[in-house]
Amino acid sequence: MTTSSPSIPADVASHVLFHFGHRGIPAGDWTENLITLIARADMANKAKLTAAYPDYAGAVLLAQHADNGIEVLQDIAAGPLHPLQAGRRADRGRQPVRAVRRPHAPGRRRVTAVAEVEAPRIVDGLPADEYHADRTSISSSGLRALLPPGCPAQFKYDRDHPPAPKKEFDLGHAVHTEVLGVGEEIAVLDFDSYQTKKAQDARDEAREAGQVPLLRHEYELVRAMADAVRKHPQAGPLFAGPGIAERSMYWTDPATGIRCRVRPDWLKQLPGLTLAVDLKTTKDASPQAVQKAIRDYAYHQQDALYTDGIWACMQPEDVRFVFVFVSKTPPHLITVRELKDQEREIGRARNERALRIYADCTASGEWPDWTGPVTEIPQIGLPSWDVIRQTEEYMQ
């Protein structure tokens, strides 16, 4: 039995491929249980499941019964998410898998170069505003903004219209300066609030001078957070001793030719190991909240891109990337974690897709929204997890 490519979303194809042992991306518990249920169901129940979950049922049927089903799903999973890329894949062919670690590194795949590219570059002491204003390369935050819930149209608008500094980021910037010893200068304002015009003028003058304005009590909070980091049994040693703060690194993605950039908060070069430490301030530093933050802000993409950038630019013997989350609420508890390999690989796969989207948008000059050009109004439904919940509750 042969088949043509059905209308199956790329993430669905990736989940089903992973279930049947053909790489892909692992699904959550609910979705994995659904795939298992569809795969094991008899024909009568499979028909009911197909009516409720057509995308996953179609992908499972392809994997189980079509002669070229796995190949079709692999093509879908490798394909772009946005309509402007449709039709390009036949001319472009399958993109080489992106991986930047040394070819002999265990568990890593060899990269096939597609063209002569600009050499990696390292810049120490680059001002933060110059780094963020660079339009010749893309950062981790840019790649994350291209994927849902973001889209290319919003990414381009935000890049063309940089937002004004936000007060909610002031605390984090100041903590970085206190802990790392470099960064934006802090202006401590001798006021209790910004209710007076004098306080507002002082705040505005500090911003115009490129400083981070903080009220007295805010600065005391920053100092307390930085002190908590230094005294923490795991976080403290990570920032102690010699290290490199905010090193800017640039390299070219071999699969797309896109120039990438990263700027680790702190680098420690140990015997046989380069350690990258990322410091984040948060309302809740509990491990459960950290897990949600990794999901919500796609920090697994950041981990993967930074790790790849360090391999490409510094060519170390080994690299490890560590997150340090410090709570803004006293007593400023801290969680130090290293991402699991599987999550890092998912982040790397997300980066690969975002890079393909960025490359196509740059080449075409078209930056679509979430839907892109369509001839018919698309359908929408409940989140997958709620479909499963409501199906079990009301359709049994």
C-alpha cells in the first residue's frame, strides 16, 4: 500500500515517529497514551478514535499500514510550519541535520556543509545594546519568537520597532550586574517611589544615560539576591573565581547559512570542560515552577543554541550548560539545574525549524502570521489534552 502525504501537522508526525522508534519528538503523557490507544484499537474503536482525533489517527494509520508511511511522516516532520515554505522543499531537498559538536563527539551527528561560510567570531566586552541591535545574525530569543505562540510577522515587527526598556526587567539586569561584575550601570535613586515629578525626572535621566534606575528599596533587594547567589552551596562556586562574563559569539548555521549569535552570562573554563552558567531571576524558583518556565519560555532552545555556539566558536573538549534560578521573594531561594539530554535535543530540533523559517522569510521577504496565506478558513479546536479529557468524560 502506498499513499501521498495527508494533511497532518508536523508536530503530530514527529510524535508518531517517536512512538514507533523513528526519531521524532516525544509527546506528553496524554498524547503518548492516545497514540498507544489508537495503535492498539480494533477497527471499530479505531474508527471512533479517528473521528475524534483525525490527525493522530491518520498519522498512526500511515505508520502501521502504508508502505511508505514512515517516509511520508518523516517528510512532514522535516517540513516547515508556515505556508510560504510550501513548495520550496522539492527544490531545496532535505536539509542536513544541524549539529555543531565535533564530528567524533559521542552521540552527535556529522554536519554536511552546504557552502563556504564566514568563520566563527568571539567578541569580549561588546556593549549589550550593540549585541542586541545586530541585524546580521539571529539570537536565541529571536528563534524562539518565530515559533508558536509567536510568528514571523510579530518577530519582524518587534525587531523593526524595538520596545522601550521595561521596568520589570530592571531587577534582573541589576542582579546580573551585581553577580557578574559587568553589565548595565545601576543608578540608585534616593526616593521611595516614583510618585513625585522629581523622582520621575531622575528615572528618565538615568534611562537616557543607559543606566538601570532603581529605587533605594529595589537596590537593597538586588543586593540581597546577589548575596544569596554567592552564598548558595551550588550557585556560589559557579560564579566564583576566574570566568568570562557576557562573551559574544557568532557562527554560521551549516544547514541554512544563517548567522547565529549567543552571549552566555558566565563562562568558566575548567580542565577538559567549558561551563556556561545562565542566571535568571524569577517570582518562583521552585523546581516545579522552573519546569514550567522552561516550557513557557522555551529555555531548552536557549540551552541547545548556546551549547552549539560554544562548540562552534570555542571548540572545547566538553561543554555543560547550567541554569541558576533565584527568587525575587525573600529569602531568595535558588534552584540550580542542568537540562536533561532529551529536552536539549527537543530544543535543538525547535532551533532547526526556526532557522529554516527565518532563512525562507529572509530570502522571500515574506513574514507570515500564524496562519499564512490560505484559501479556506482553517478549523480550530480545544487543546489536545482537553479533547482527551472531555472525550473520556462525555463520550464513553
